[in-house]
Amino acid sequence: MSGIDASLYDAAKIDGALWWRTFWNVTIPSIRFSIEFWIVLSFIEILARAFSFIYSYSRGGPGFATFTLEYGIYNEGFVAFNMGYASTWASVLFIVCAVIAYFQIVLMRKNSDVQ
């Protein structure tokens, strides 16, 4: 936020904008790309953290109630020792994350003036 030009805040102050309007119309658009990057990384982090909770609490059970793709990769690779199958699942997980991240970026840039 230190990279935001102070003249933008001065112009908003001269125009009589209150702090909320200044925050919404000056600060947020100025850090938009950082926010977009954070959203994409947070989504990937959520997918990565799901495994540890499921493994420590229920180990994918009862039945397949809490089964996720990450747990399936672990189960196939290190329990059943099907490394090829596990690496295929990991490739699918990467593709799913890449596609979702791509669509998130496209949707966020839809209203932006930067192409």
C-alpha cells in the first residue's frame, strides 16, 4: 500500500470524499492485482490444507464421506503403493487447480481496464 500515489489521496480529500469512499475508490483499485493474486493462492491453499484435517480426524471415512482427491492421492500412493495411479490423480488435481485459477483470473479481470 506504500506504492499508492499520495496525490490520489489528496485529490479524494479535495473532492470531499470521506474515508470509506476514499478506501473504496482509491485504495482497493490500487491494490486490485495483489488482492486477485491472494485469492488465487488462498484457493490453492484451501485445497492443500483439506488433506491434513481429513487424515487426522477421519482418515477418509466413514465410508467415503470425507474422501477428497488429496486423500485419494495419499491412499493410492502410500497405502496401496500404486505410485503411477497416485501420480495420475496428482496430475488431475493440478489441472483442476490450474483451470479454476484461470477462470478466477478471467472473472476478476472482466471488469478491469487492463487486458
